[in-house]
Amino acid sequence: MKIQQIQHATNLQPGVLLVSDQAANQGMLIEILESGGYKVETAENSRDACQLLENKNNQCQAVLLDLMMPGPDGSEVLLHIRQCPHLAKIPVIFQSAAGRVDIRTDLDTDVLYCLSRPFSKNQLLAIVDSAIARYVKYKDLCGRLVTQTPLQFYEGEFLFSSIDEACNTASLLASLCPEPERVVLGLSELFFNAIEHGHLAIAYQEKLSLIAENRWLVELDNRLQLSENKDKKVKVIARDEGDAIYFEIEDEGEGFDYRHCLVFNEEQATNRHGRGIAIAKALSFDELEYQGNGSQVRLKVSVL
């Protein structure tokens, strides 16, 4: 999703909060972000950053955070964001000197985006685009959640084939769970994976190239219309066993090597895509297990 698409989806100019105490670094980043179409707010320390985020007029959809600052460092801002329900899912992009970010540890605190200095203009804009696009998608999914009387069910089977159907199905099934906002993003990531990499057999590097060329959504739609793909369905079985809700997702693809996708690593943190399965495993489900050749995945959401 490019910035123009983000602006169309939200009816707002996407905003970034830049937190850095280095004037030269801050000026360079502001220039790059504004050239990319972003509205930029700035803070020179953790206290000012938290005050800006709490402002009711705040429209920031991502925080670009310098990890190392005098006094309370960037982790103070991160802690404030994660402890506030209305801010908790705003993506935080750590910028730091190479080797200063611990990917495994920071995933536990919901840091999914990292930039190691020095980085290029294209790297910065690519990461910011990716972070805000995921946040916009998350907000859209939450808007589709069923918010009336909780749904009662024992077992059901659901089928879908398009990305929009995947979003609707993810929001419906997440509504069956105790914490739907936690589950909905993970379900959607796995549903998209079933379509993109399962049915359409789009490889990791191929998707990177398509995104870089701004052809991803058009190519996705074109491939879904091909005769060999248009009748394929992703099947989801949802089952309530009292102490937990289980989901089984199965696509009609030939499978893929899912093992490298289960653990978050530096390449995923610094690329425009590739985080989905690791995010789902770490943040959305109590258990996630791929079966067979990778065309089936079993999920558990604890209830008690």
C-alpha cells in the first residue's frame, strides 16, 4: 500500500512522530519523510513524545524512535505506548546504530520494525510505508469486528477466495475469541498467506519486487482471476472446545517452506514484508503449528 492509497483509505495525510535528540539527524529525517508525503511531528525526548501522543488532536500512525537518547531512552516511549490501550497498536520503528537492537527481545515488546544506521532514503520510506499500511489494515479489521452480543457456536466451516473475503472472515472469526483485537491481525496474516503464497505461489523475493514496483495489488487481482485460481477456496474450520478455540486453515496450494517464517529475524524487521507468520505466532495465538507441506496450519486461542 503506497502513501496515496493510505491517504485515500483514511482520508488523512499519514502522520509520523519522530523522536530524536540529534538535530542534524532529525532535520534529515524530516526532509525525507515530508518528501514522501508524510506529515511529521517531532519530539526531542521521551517526555515530549508521550505528551504529543496523548494530545487528542494527535494523528500519528507510526513512531520513528531513536533508541539511544540521554535521560529516559526510547524504551520509555515504547512502554508508554504499549500501556495505553488507545495507543497500543501504533507501530514503533526503532532506529539505532547497527547491532544495538535485539530482534528477539524486541518482538516480545511488539517492535516489528528496525532501521540500523546508516540507512538510505528508500529504506526509510519503505519501512514507514509498510508499518503504516499494516496499522491501517489493522484498524480496518477492527472496524469489521462483530461488536453486538458475543456469537455462540460449537463448530463451523468457512470458505473464502479473495482478500476482501479474507478480511471479513478474519473479523468474524476473531469476534468469537475473548480478545478479538489480538486475534484478528494474526488470522488475517495467515489468510493472506494462504491466498498469496498458497493459491498463487508467489515467492518472498517476487513479492518484494512487486511491492517495490507498486504492482503488488494489481498483480494479485490479475492472478486471482486466472482460470487455474479463480475456483480455489481457503477452508477454515473453527471449533470451540470450552477451554480454547481452535482454528484449522487449509489452502489448495502446493505448500511452502514455513520453518524460516516462524522465528522473527533481522531481515524480516528491515524488509517491507515477511513478518506476518512470525507476528501471528508471537502476538495473536497461544499455539501455531503448520502441518504437512505447509498448506495447513492449526491455531489455538485459550479461553480460560
